[in-house]
Amino acid sequence: MRINFSQAINGIGTVIAPVLGSYVFFDFGDNKALQNVQWVYLAIACFVFILAFAFFMSKIPEITDADMEFQANESNAPAVSSKPLIKQYRLFHASFAQFSYTASQVAIASYFINYATETRANTSSALGSQFLAGAQGVFAIGRFIGVGLMHRVKPRIVFGIYLTMCIVFVGPSITQRGNIGMSMLYVTMFFESICFPTIVALGMRGLGRHTKRGSGFIIAGVMGGACGPPLTGAVADMHSTALAMVVPMAFFIATWTYALAVNFLPSYRDMADAFTETEVGLRGHHEGVAEEGSLGYEDKGVLTEQKENGS
């Protein structure tokens, strides 16, 4: 839920960007618009560089693999896997799902304006960009609603329903045109909303000492965003942008394999439902717990043994 909430804030930015683009990029001729795009991307690159430098200079405490394993063991989490990273099959399935989902999401967002201008009469690129801003607004709303639902319904169930609806609604956008087809993409983007952060959260469950590397594998699934749009574009060039929506639909179906597994396979479902409480790391919970920094597994064990012996 926390990941979904933080990502919902990110969704607000996806609403603002297309609106600005509709007035800055498409308000001039093609040559002038391209020049404006160059300056925008240069500004983004500079900002990201400054942000990366700020993180590099910040003294953020390092959490070791031993720390993660100790915390998992102390929380009495069921089925904390002791297998090597290469045998964490649930993790790699989640990474594949993230790759496929990101391919679908980026493909739809990248070709939304083309879809609007091709299928809806008298729709300019500027107007299409404003329609995209509305779709991104629906996307952001979907995330906030998803967070609320997860307070009452298990996240894996919400994820399964949302992803199923993505497949159900992206299908008609292939054959429908005009406002109907665009409405289907609006609804699809609403149900896309919680998928990315929920795959991250579910995929990291039960990794223990592999948590940091595992999260890296799942986040690396964003590479799908570099694969989905070119495939969609190839189909659009050969046929039409509407027909090209079969590409994100295919990727959604690939992602759906993970949604089915996490809801119906016991090895996935039990781990996703595991909810345990731990007071590891809470200041003052145990005598002798260090006030600063992280402790390795052996150090924690020594402290625990000393406490039990009364020394």
C-alpha cells in the first residue's frame, strides 16, 4: 500500500507533463516544436544529474544482506527462502511480469496521441495531448483508489482484478474507433494504475537476504518500456495504431500469468498473504541494541545470547 501511495504522487506528474507539452511542443511548427523538446530533455537530464549527485553525497545507512536475513527470521515469516538467488523462481516470474507490464503501459501511453488523431475526427496532436493528460489523470486516480481498496482487500486480489480488466478493456480499443475506442484506453489506463508497484511489493515477499538484489531484478523489468513501443510502432506502420493495440494486449496477457500464479498457486499465494510483525530495529526494544548503524547477523546473535544469559 505504501508503494502504491508513493507511486500515486508520481501519477500527478504524468498528468501535468502532457498538458504542458500540448502548449509548448505543439503550439509551433514542427521545427520549432523539436527545438523546444530538445531544451526540455536537456533540463530533465540536468535535474536528474543533480539529484543523483545529491544521493551520492548523502550519508544513507547501508542495510546488509545479513541484516535483511536476520529481520526476516526474527519476524517469523513463513517460508523465508534459504535458496540461492538463482533458484528464486517467484522472483524471476515477477521480473518477467514487470517487463511485460511496463512494455504494455509505455506502448499505450506512447501511441495514445497517434491513436486519438487517427481514430477520432478533427483531433489535432495538441488536442490528443490534452486527452492523454486526462487519461493520465484517470491513471493517478486509479492508484489512489487502489490504495483504499488494499486496506480492505488483499493486494494480490486487487492486482488480479485490475490486470484482468486491463485485458478486457484494451481488447475493444483494437476494433472500436472515435470516442468509444479512446474511452476503452481511458479505462485501461485506470486499471493499469496499481500494477507496477504491486508487482514490486509481491515479488519481494520472502526473499530474505536476497531482498536488495531481488528488488533490483524486478525494477530492471522497466526495460520492457524500451521493447513495447517499437513493436507497437512496427504494427502501426504496417496497419494502423488501433490494430497495434494487440501488442500491449499480448504483453498484458503475459503479465497475467503472474497474477494467476499469485492468486491460485499455493507457493505464490501463501507468501503473498504472509503478514507478520517484528520489532527488529526499534530503538530500545532489546537491551544492548546499538543506537546507530546496522548490525551484522553474528553481532545480533551475540547481543541476543548475552541478553538471554543476563550478561
